[in-house]
Amino acid sequence: MDKNEKINELARRRGFLWPAFELYGGAAGFFDYGPLGAPLKRRIEDIWRQYFVIQEGFAEIEAPTIGVEGIYQASGHLSGFSDPLTGCKECKEVYRADHLIKHIIEVPDALSNEEIYKTIQENEIGCPECGGQLTEVYEFNLMFKTMIGPGNKMTGYMRPETAQGMFINFPRLLRYFRDSLPFAAVQIGKSYRNEISPRQGVIRLREFTQAEAEIFIDPRDKTHPRFGEIKDIRMKFYSQAAQEKGVEEEMSFGEAVERGVVAHQALAYYVARTYQFLLAIGVAPDKLRFRQHKADEMAHYAADCWDAEVFLDRLGWIEIVGVADRTDYDLKAHAATSKVNLSVFVHYDQPVKRQKLVVKPDFKSLGPRFKGKAKAVGEALKALSPDQLKGDMIRLTVDGEPIEIEPALVSFESVEEEIRGEEVIPHVIEPSFGIDRILYTVLDHSFYEDAVDGESRAVLKFLAAVAPIEVAVLPLMDRKELVGPARAIQEELRRLGLRVDYDTSGSIGRRYR
């Protein structure tokens, strides 16, 4: 068995991870967390909360896992949340087409379906199952569709990410944070993607746990007040330029921002916090890097995006976290679809005085001409800018009636106004964590084998902060005079809030080593 197989066997045997629905034959892409897996997952999530809720002052919310159709129409998931699919003409098995060419193209995500299929043909790639010929590549939407309520009145979707619940609650979050930027909301919960071929254990699931933060900032100021705390931390950056050379570059976060490797302080700060969190739960620093999205794979609206990637022996480098500056894309999309204003009024430090040219209608001339409509016509004129009043005639529509007015009936006056602030659409920094992938990484990076009396034993060397069992009580022998005090110790430790394992089976040596 290779390392991956040994970890999966240990995880099943010891109660970390079990394939779901085993009594009924199972289903790919679903796993249960057992008696040791569930507390390990919970402790990772609790440390994440310490970093991104307690220490940062972010607000945690909990939104429904089902969303109405309008949400995903605005977010782009209805039209663009799909994977390239190909199928075998012989055995009818289906595959992620881009995954079949990963050994040829380092980042196949940037290729079109036609380019993926061309690569498959040129390299004579057949069905991994039977060797049969593969079909042309086509798109497959990954969302689970459902109906809300009886009948077909309202279409819903299982959420493909937790982020949208925070975007659509933006107006209420803004009020909660007293109408001032910056602020952030976080959410930990289940998301759902109808993956085409989830064949890598918990690395690719159809139901999975995400921990996401949406940090709303003033687009005119992307510095960070706590940047000084992390600027001297050194880390391996796999920037666009470094990827061209094929070599990661170690540098400090201060240097990364100064050189323009990372777009700005705010993004660099949350990349650094992500790095600190991953080390705190036991991810090996020598198997961790941050890779910048290449220009041809970065979302068109993103200012910059970095993925935390870890090395796993069988799978190579895989993404476990993405940290992106999504600019104002999400709020603008929801504002346009919902017709709700999602801007923030940002006050200036000091009011600014400006000269403004205002329109002054000649009401003495408008009154006799338009009679009862004169006031409405005058207000319509005031609403126009000076540029709109140029030309031979001024054309308006008042109460549905088209009206033409000579420019001579309008004059202009320069007035001084005091500007106290302006409306802005916040930009969003989004750190998005795949908890299941992170948990498997902790298992992988904690695993080693040791020889005891000529026998190979599998060991998981967890950090104390995430260990699912905090204390073990192991009586030397299963005798009354030892068991009684041992049980009393176990109960006292439990009263102190510790998770305690009690074991009297087998020899003492095999129980703790």
C-alpha cells in the first residue's frame, strides 16, 4: 500500500472517515465523519473561528443551504458554474475532461472545451476504465436543483458555496456594523456540487464543508492597519513570474507587497493569516506554498488571487484555500438583479467645498405657458445637467407628454456646496477554506510509520490543538484496585471539560504506542 492507501485504511479502521450509505451500496462523493473524525473536524473549525471571528472581530452568520433561483442567476452560477465533461462511447463512464489532461497541461482550467478535446485526441487519451474512445467535451452544471414547496412554483438550488448568503445579507450586515467600512462576515457550513467523478476520497466531494469570510473594504484604501504584524513573516510564493521559471520564491510579506508580487496590503494580510492558521493546525510548512492564479485562469473581475496548495504524496499539489480580491463584482451583480442599492456612503475626514453649476428655470415665463404643469416642468429642468441643456431645443417628457423648451427660458448659477462624503460599492477580499481537504491534509502531514519490536505501526502525530483525544487514561492492568482509581480520574478529567479515552484492552505498551 502507498501512503494514501495506508491513511485511508487507518481513517476507516480508527473511526476518522467512513464511506457514507454503506448499508445501501454507498455513493461516490459522500463521507461520514466517525467518532475521531468529527471532533478533529470540529477542533479545526474552532481554531479557524479563533483566527477569523474572535481575533479579527468578524461576524459569524448562518444562512440556509437552499437558495432561490435569483441568487444564482445574479452570481453567475446558473450560466457559468459547470465543468467540462466527456464520456466513454463503450462503457458509458463519464469523466472530468480537464482532469484527463492534467499530466500534459499544468493548468487545464484555462482551456476551452474544444482545446481540451483537441489535447485528448492529439495525445490519444482513452477511457481510463476500458480504453474506449471518448466523446466530445461538453458543459455540465454542478448545482443540485430542487423545488421549494409543492408543485413547480419556485425553483431552488442547494448552495454551491456559502459566500452568497453573506452577499445577499449585505444591507443588514452594513446596518449591524453601523454603516461603516471595513467589516466582514464569515460562515462555516455545508455546500453542494454535483461533481462529475469524485474519485479522490474527501478531496473531491458532492457535499462538503466550507469556511468563508467576505471582507468588505473601501476600494480607495487597500492598506491594512495590522499589516505591520505580518510584514516580516517569510513564506514560499509561487507567483506568476515564479511559475514561468518553475521555482517558488521565498520572501517576506512586506517584500511581496513592495515588489508588487501581491496586489496590496489587505490581500497580503489575509494570505498571511491563512498561512498562520494552516501552520497552527499542523500543515507542514515544507509542503505548503501559495500559488498565484495565472492571467489566463484568473476570474476577469478579480484584482489578484492566491491559492494555498499542499503537497500530498499521491496527488501532488492540491488547493485547500483560495484568497482573492473579487473587487465589486458580487455586490454589483446582486444590485443589478435585485434592483436594491448595495452601496455605502463613506464620510470624508473633512467636508470638501466645491463649486456647482445649477439650472435656474424662468418660472415667470413657464407659468403662463404651461399653467398647472409649470412646477413639474421646472423640476424636470432642474434635474438635468448643463450638458443636457445644450442644443437648439430642450426636450423633456413630463407626465408622459413630450415637451420642447427654448434654451432662453433657462439660466445657470454657480453655487458652493459642501460635500461630506460619497457613495461607493465596497470591494471584497474573500478567503475560502475547504475544511474537508484541510482535514485530510492534517492526517497526511501527521502520518508516519514507526517500527516497534520489528513491527511497523502507523502513527498520527497531531498537534495538541487539534488532537481529537486530549487525554488517555490507561490502567496498567484490568484489576479492581487499578480500575477504580482510573475511572475516578477519567470522571474528574471529564468534569474539567476534557475529551478522555479510557482503555484496558491488551498490553499497556500496545495501548499507548
